[in-house]
Amino acid sequence: MENSTLYLNLNLTLFMDIGHYRYPAFVFCFLLYGFILSANFAMILIIIRESTLHEPMYIFIAFLSANSLYGSTGFFPRFLVDLLSDNHLMSRPACFTQIYVIYTYASYELTFLSIMAYDRYVAVCHPLLYHRKMSAKTVYTLAFVAWICPACYLVLSVILVARLPLCGDSIQRVYCANWNIVKLSCVTNAVNNIIATLGAVIIAFLPFGFILYTYLRIVIACWKKSSEVRGKVIQSCFPHVISFVIYSITSFSDTALNRQNLDETKPVVSILLSVEFLIIPPVLNPVVYGLKLPEIRRHVVQILCVKQHFRAK
């Protein structure tokens, strides 16, 4: 084992010196964060207020929006401060707290997409049993499991990583990331590697496989039905498929980046690939669900019309 040092602060080295461009970048990112907060909060508020939206599908959309607020708040405030700062040091407690928030956000996104896929599978393949299988008790039990399993795994993962002796303090990211901390470790720990591999399989590959399986079953079930029924199924499932594809692409970009030598990659490309999963799903999810699902779109239009009516007065 190499000589290790107790680093009290870790340095985020992927921030570039962009001079005066930091101010337009700050304004753009601040507005983007504001849009994420307002759009997702509006989605939650509409679903809570409208009794016609108190159905499993819409409840899960509200949970997805709540997760977007959670993940964005774990990333943007610190990122905005760093954009205007020349010092990108982060204390160890703050770093591991950010790791926990960002990675639980990513895990929650996948577990809720899995539950939403199951909801659509029951609605399409077992419509007569839908209300019995997707009762209020079932909905909140599934939501609880979707929250608690990733949270417990990430607590264990963060504790194991926090105990590693470090031989450096430079993290090639604009936020604290688990794998980058592990690469700074002075030791190779077989137990950590096994737990990380098992966790990746359970938290990532199993939900991905389950989602693909449920949508395959939906496609097979729709194939035997009339074109009118297929149209209704596509209308209800299309936003979920878009959300799943967006998350898959953005999370794959971040995972692939971990395997690259960032010294050979342009910093701006590395930054964009590393933050995609934190920005694109929270921005696009409320837009997709708000525009594609008729019930939500109708309430959004009503709210906008009321605002215009009051402005006209």
C-alpha cells in the first residue's frame, strides 16, 4: 500500500478557466435550475390538487418529479457556486453527502421507472384486475420499496468508500463521484469490488431488464388488439418509454465516461457527458408528461388560461 494521507478537502479539477464566460454560464444554469424547480413543482401541485389525477400512474409521475427536485438540489447549488469561484475544494463530509444524494437520485429514477412500467403492464395485460392489483396500499408499498432499497444500498456503499485511504485529492468531475474516489484509493479491496458489482447488478441491470420485459409483454399484448386500443395504449405508454430512453442514454454516457482517460478528452465534452443524467431527465420529464398525457395537459392549459384571463383584467 502506498503512503496515504487524510485529505480533509477534495479538489474538483474538471472546472475550466472560462474567464468572463463564467457569468453567462452561471445565468444559463441558474435559469435552467429555476425551470426544473418550477416545472416539477407545478407537476406535483397539479397532481395533488386534481382528484381526477389521484390514480397510480399520476402518483408515480409526482414521485418522479419529486425525485427530480431532490437530485437537482443535490447538484445545482454547489455547481453554481463553483462556476463563480476560483477555488473548487469540497470538504470530505460535503463530498460524500453529495455522492449519496446524486446516486440515490439516479437509483430512484430507475426504480420509479420500473414501477411505472409495471403499472402500464398491469393496465394493458390485466385490465380487469388493474384496480385490485394497483390498490392504494400496493402503490404506496411499491413507492416505499423504491425509496428504501437504493437508500440502504447507498448508505453501505458510501460508508465503505469513505473508509478507503486516499493517495490523492483530485477528482476529475464537476461533482463528487463514487468511482473517482475509489480510483484515488491506495488499496485494492476485494470486498468493496464485490459489493459494488452486486450493487450495480441489483440497482441497475435488474430494473433495466424488468422494464424491457414489461414493455415487450405490452407490445405482444397490443399486437392482438384493434388499432383503436393500440392507439390508446401508445398514448399512455409513450411518455414512459421516452423517459426510459432519455434516462438510459444519459446514464450510459456517465457510465462510459468512467472508463475513459479524461486527460485525452476535451473538458467541455467530459462535463456535458457527466452532468447529462442530472439535467436532461429533470428538464424533459415534466415537458413530456405535461404535453403527452391528455389529463395533465388539460389541467396545465386550464391554469395558463386562468392566468391570462387575470392578466387581461
